Amino acid sequence: MKEKTRRPHSAQNRKPTIGSSRKPAPPSAGKRVTLPRALSKLGYCSRTQAEELIQAGRVSVNGSLVTDIEAWIDLDTGKIAVDGNSIAAETPVYLILNKPRGLVTTRHDPEGRPTVFDCLKGFDHAHLSPVGRLDKASEGLLLFTNDTLFANALLDPETHVPKTYHVQIDTLVDDEMLKSMTRGLDQDGEILKARRAIRLREGDKNSWLEIELDEGKNRHIRRMLEALDITTLRLIRVAIGNLVLGGLEKGNVRALTEDELRDLRMLSRRHPKA
């Protein structure tokens, strides 16, 4: 009896399983991201909203419906559509705001407090996000963009992009205090330190300092000063890298110049366009 030969299955004959329960393998090249992240990067919606659209069967990639929120896509080659309408990347927007004291750095505040987005009423800010944060009591330079790669590069601890602050404190500062800030101070088990700390000017009972950080932990400067029993009276961010607040009026916003944007990209070397 002649034994039957089993024909191997050709990979070319197997149909892709986009939308199936099996997690698709990531693309081998290009800008590889999950589909929800792709929709977020393109400025269409948040990742949570993207997951809802995908699970509702409203998103397709290269003409095929995708319902798996873990599906991968190559941003260089994948063509995304929502409800049959093609999604293209938004024009990148880069804004600088002189944040007033008393505003929270969020889009919607559950307590109904005024937010930094109240200053952007003359701009289409539906897909803009702040680059980092300034707490409610802090003031000064705050960036907004819809370019998530640019924002992530500036915030990445490995890039060490310097941020400069002018800080008013409730005491006269001495050289040992300044050295302590650059050496590092233990606050609740976390070491907080400044890249640079200098005295700007002094009054009878308080001082103004210039403090530069190359990392940004939660309430970094305030907690670092608390470790020295110093109270922060005012905290103003005046520069990020070579980008300075300058004469921008409090509460006002403007677009970055091409030179300013180029300098920031060069500073954050991890940015793909740098």
C-alpha cells in the first residue's frame, strides 16, 4: 500500500488573522506601535478612546477590519481608517505658555478648578497635551504639543534636558545650603538633588535662587528645600534647555520658532528628527 505524502501548508496560502483572538506579531521594521497607540500618536484620540473604537469594529488597517486592541502596526506603511475615513497625522503644533499661579496642569479638573487649557482658548487644543507638569502653586514655562515623540524625548530621564527655575525662599541662603542641594538630600527615602544651585539676590529675610534640574521628580524642588527646613514662597520655571520664557506675558501663549524647536530637538538626542 502506497503511503500518502502529506503536503506542507504554504505560509502564503494562510490568511492573516487580523481581528482574531491571537495576538499578531509586531512588525519587523519601521515605527512599530500597537494600534491604540498609533491612533493616539496620530492625534486622533486618546488610547482609551482608541481601544473602544477598535473593539466596536470601527477601525481598519490596510482595508481589513481590526478588533484586537493588541494588534501591531507599522506607522510608516499601515493605512488606518475609522468608519471608513482615512486617518492622517495632524500638523505638529508646539506652543509655549507662561503659566500663571493657581492653574492646575490638567485638561479637566474634577474639583472644577481653572486649568492651563483655559489659556489656550484661541488655539485648537483638542489633541494638545502639556509636556510635563507644573503644580498649582508654580508658574512659568510650560510646553504643549501634539507630537508625542517630541514630548517623550524631552521627558525621558536619559536625555537629561536641563530645566531652570527661579525660586524665592523664606530665609537667607548660605554656601553650605547650596552645596547640599547639588550633593543631594534624602527626603522620605528618595535622594533629591539639583544640577546647579546659585544665589541670585537677597532681601532682609528671604532669597531668590536659580536652580537647574536635569530630572523631574514629583515636587522635586519644594521637597528638596523642605529637607533643609526651607519653605518655597514662589517657584517659576524660566527655561527648558536654551528655550527661555523671556518677555512672554503671564497667561499668554505663542508658537515655538523653528530655531527654538531645532535647538530642543538637538538637546533631546533621542528624538528621531534630531
